[in-house]
Amino acid sequence: MVSPQFELPRHLLPEFEKARRLEWITIGYMLTVIVVMYLAMGSSQSMKVALMEDVLSLIPSISFLVASRYLHKKADKKFPYGYHSAFTIAFLCGSVALFAIGLFVVFDSAMTLVQQEHPAIGSVVVGGKAYWLGYAMYGALLYSAVPAMIIGRKKLPLAEKLHNKVLFTDAETQKADWMTALAAMVGITGIGFGWWWADAVAALFISVNILHDGYKNLRNAIADLMSRRPQTTDQKEEDPLLQEIRNTASSFSWVKQVAVRFRENGQIYFGEIFIIPHSDTPEVNSRLPELHDRIMELHWKIHDVTIALVKEFPEDKAA
Amino acid sequence: MVLLFFMTTACSQFPRDPEQTMARVNRGILRVGATHHPPFVVIDNHGPSGPEAELVSEFAAEQHAQIRWTISSEADLFEKLKQYELDLVVGGITTRSPYKSHAGFTQPYARHQDKKYVLAVPPGENALLLALDRFIISHSQ
């Protein structure tokens, strides 16, 4: 049921389909996790925060699926730059939600600690016998973490291949689910040993994690909207593709100097290449199509390139 | 590591009471607060009676503890419970009680007309809560 992806090269289409399938599976699985966690949470603060984190994790999955529906729309008169920003918008909304809820749960968990609330963790009746609810919580937490880690591990290589930031952060977050489950389990075990504060401390730890994730993602989303230059998928360095572009352009004998300016728009790059040609180049304009084609061939992510012949480079704007 | 978890939880008392309520009960005294709320708890010249009073008496007997009754209003009793001055509160409390945050509620010992009737223990005293739950479950059979 996939709409034709005009910007992805053919060999990546099945990978994209795999990613979509994994995201549907994620959503179905997370819905069951939310039900199970809700039933087992009792008055535990760490379970409550873990549940919120589970609800929040639906956002990247839903964003990916919704945005991937828009990507196939070609640019038109009304939206001449296309619809690629659908991803960026989804990313921003998700980050804001994550950050805001992170703030809330940090505050909420800190308050339970400060007010010295002793959580009452009673029992659950199974087959006519009463068992401590804490054990049910262990079960719920394991169910919420183990499949998530497996799915996350499967998504990560797809995210790298597709150079997809949303999928990448989603996969990394899922893979790290074990930390939340472990923290909550330690908290509940602490309660079992009579340390009433263990649960609130665990909740605080998980909350700070959520806030940190929200902050990181928000910073990235904002950088995207500010048209930051393309980075590697882990956001640490300039995408080496940019240097490849510079080198390719420089390899033409008529090109004296090259500077580039690119930004990300969804999963593809838009940009300008500024060229100072050698002054004695004959019919320099006819050289442009060949250069343009060579650049476009470098990678499928290079989607829209404008080549400008200039006398000097715009100050501070390109490199 | 998961195995270590379960091993530690299997030994000795688990869960435990942060305020050592169960330990005190095992030393012989169960401090119960009761409020007049017929037919669940009836307070008269002879002291507290009614199905909840009987339930509590049986539990105390099982734990080899003597009951020390405190008769007062619901509000006062829950306040004392929250301050760990009482071990148990009875008085026709339902799961919809506004004092939920002051206490831990047991499994319902009776259901009637959409309402679930429970006993209340101090917040966080999970060993006592589990013991009561097990008692209630075994008695409703």
C-alpha cells in the first residue's frame, strides 16, 4: 500500500517498506504495553512515569508513518519546494511534546519525593490467591522493555541506510528502553525492602532521561528549521557528502574555486554551489549542465541543486 | 541480574513496612480506628461491632495480637492513620473514599450495589497490606 517514493532510489524502496512495517508493529505493540502498564501501575510513581514514556514513544512512530505519506507528493505551484518539510514538522512537534512532558514528570516526581509520599503497593488476585503487585509490575516492565529493544535493534540499520533522522532517534530511544525498565524495577524492589523513597528516586531518574531526550531532539529540530548544514546521521559532524561535492566540482578544469551551501529538507538536501570560473573559460554557461549532472549523480539525497557563477563568494554564507 | 533480584526478594520478609507496622503487630498490639457507620461498624456501649469489627477481630486473633480500639470521626482517623498513629481504620470505607491519598486500601471484602468495601492501612505499609489482603481473600471463600 505504499505510495511511490520519487526521491528514494529504487534499491532503497524495500528498506523503506520494512521501516514502515516495523513502525506499524511498534504502534500495535506499544498500545498493548500501555494497557498492561496501566493495569499494573498501582500507586507507583516510577510506573506512572514509565507509562508516560511509553505513550510518548508513539509519537515518533506515528510521525514517521504520517510524514512518509506526504513525501510522495511532488512539488507543485503552491509548494514549489515540495512537501519534504513534513518530516521536520513531525520531528519538531514530537520534540516539543517530549520536552514539555519531561519537564512535567521531573517536577511531579520531585514533588512526591519532597512530600515524602509512601506508595501503597498492594496485591493482585490471581486464581483465588493474593500476590504482591510488585511482581506484576516486574512482569509489565519486562514486557515493555524486551520486545522494544529487539524492534529498536532492527530499525537502527534501516535508519542508517535511509539516512532518516526520525527513524534513527526512534530506534535509539527504543533500544534504550531497558534503562527505564531497570530503573523502575530497582525502585519497586527498594519499596519492597521498605525504602519508601526508592520509587520516587527511580521515577526522577526516568523523568530526567525523558527531559534530556526531549531537549536533545528539540535542539535538533530547531537546527533543522534554521537550515543547518547537513550532518551525519548521528548529528556529530558535517556530512562528508558536502566535501565530495566540493571535490567533484573542483575536478573540472574550468572551475577556479568552489563554495557550497546546503540544507536538509526532510530526508533530502537542497543547496547552492557557488563557482568562480577561470576568467578565460570559453562558453562557460554550456559547461553547467555537465557539472550539474555529475553532482546529482553523487547521491540520491542530493535532490535540488542550483549552480551559481559568481565573481566572489557571498561572505560567511558558503564554504 | 534478574535472577539476583528474585533471589533477594524470596528471602525474609518481602515486601517490608517502612514504618515497621507488621513487626509491631507481631509483638502483640493492633491499633484499630473505628467510626460509627452502620451496618458495617456499629459503636455502642459494648464497643465496636458489626461485620467489619468481626473481620478485624479475626485477623487480630490470627496474628496473635490484641486490638486497641480508637473511636473517632472518619476525618480524624484518617489523619492519625497518615501519621502512623493507627495500624488500621474501618467504617464502611469504599474505594471511592476521598481519603485515598491518606492510606492504602485492601482488596474489597464485600461488593454491594456497585461499591467495593475495603479496610484502610497506613500509606506505604505494604507488608501489613499484603497480610490483610491474603486474610480477606481466604475468608471470602
